[in-house]
Amino acid sequence: LLLFRLNGRQRFGINVFKVREVLQCPPLTVMPKLNSCIRGVAHIRGQTISVIDLSMAVGKRPIEDLSKCFIIISEYNRSIQGFLVHSVERIINMNWESILPPPKGAGRINYMTAVTEVDGELVEILDVERILNEISPVSTEVSKELVESSVDHPTLGRPVLVADDSSVARKQVQRALEAIGVECVLAKDGREALNMLLEMAKNGPIKDQIALVISDIEMPEMDGYTFTAEIRNNPNLKDLHVILHTSLSGVFNQAMVQKVGANNFIAKFQPDELAKAVQNAL
């Protein structure tokens, strides 16, 4: 995790694998008609990058004095953006077991996917997919051709299990799959999804009950790699088709995908690509 602060003492974190670099905030060009959370655009290494004020994006006051602030250049869902933060602290290594779901009383309108503890203090891990979707919504529309071709792909009445810690990401997948006539069962992390599968397996062959599994990789309590490995190591679950679906991209993923035995790996979020992969698997 890369730890940083916005306004105030609260620490926040994002997965360092999604971070390209951290820079002192360069001069920003303000463009007309931008979302109010976008403070401007920066020219960095030949690219024009939108800079999002993370404090405003999570409903707090804007970050002041840009000359003393930093931007975190990150890559999410096949796009590159800058996040304006007040200060950047350090990188820490955590086990996924130490990353916990948000507290139950946090309410529906919060921007956390998880929390953890560092030096006796709570660190909020931000739901970046939700933030980006609010600023620039992702289309979940599946192309007409795929919707029409789905008539020839019977799902045999079995739903797809979708595991993702971001409520926005779960709904995006659900909308895309329902467009091609596929029902979804939703889980908020790998642990919950595994427990659901183990319960189902008590009632008979799992493949008669679940068509396939789509799992995010980064999730509290149990990540997608561990979840996939648990499926492969369980004689009652090992034949399930598993698609890893993540906003991470990069070479290290491909090696891990093969190591844990996933059938497919898709970077978020292309509704047609996901729908096609599900149709092929079915």
C-alpha cells in the first residue's frame, strides 16, 4: 500500500501496483467544463493527464496550496490519471488477511473498499473505481450484436458468481451480464465467495449450480489469487471456470494467473470483452 494524507491526520492507502510514480504537483492548466473534482490537467512525460482532487472526490474540502502538494500518477481500468494529495508517506507491505472490510456502520455512502491498521491507526483503502465512476462514468452497455447472439447461448439456468469488493464494480459486471441473459450471484470478497461455493457443494455437484466464477484480484480478507487457488485445491470445486477481472494490469499478473490456475484474465472494464469471455466459457 502507498500511504498518503488528504486534509487532516487521517491516512489513506491505495495499492502500489496501480501507482506509476509520485511527483511534486506541477503547474496545472485549468480547462473549461471539467468536473469540479478535476483541478486541471498536467503535462507529464509527453502525456496530458487529468488531476483529480481526491479530497473533493470523497466529499471533503479542496486541497489548498498546490505548490506544496503531490500527485500520484496511477493506472486504473486501462486509463491513466493523477490524484492530488496533500502529502505522501511511505509504502508498506501488508498481507491480504490484515486488510478488512469497512466497518458495518460506515453506511452506503462511503469511499472505502477496506480498512487496515498501521502504527495503531486506522488506514482507509479508497474505492478508486467508485471515485472514477462518479467523475467519468464507465459504460456498461453490451453491443447489440452480442446481445442478439446471446439468444443462441443458453446459460442452462445457472448463475455466475461475481466476487468484487467494490459495489460499483459488482454492479457494472452484473449489468453487462444481465444484458446477455446471465444471472449473477454477488459476493463482496474472496472469503465470502468461497464460503458460498462450499455451502453450495454440499447440495450436489457445483457445476450444476454455478456456471462460472468472475473474481476481482484485490479484495480484503481473501484476494482473488488465493480464492482461485482454494477453488483448484478443493476436489468439489476444482473444475469451475474462473475469470480474474481486475483494474490491475501488467506482466506480473499473467504469471500469477497461470500459477494459481485461473482460466482467463481480463482487465476492467470492457463490457463486450467480459460478455464474450462468459459466452465462450458457457
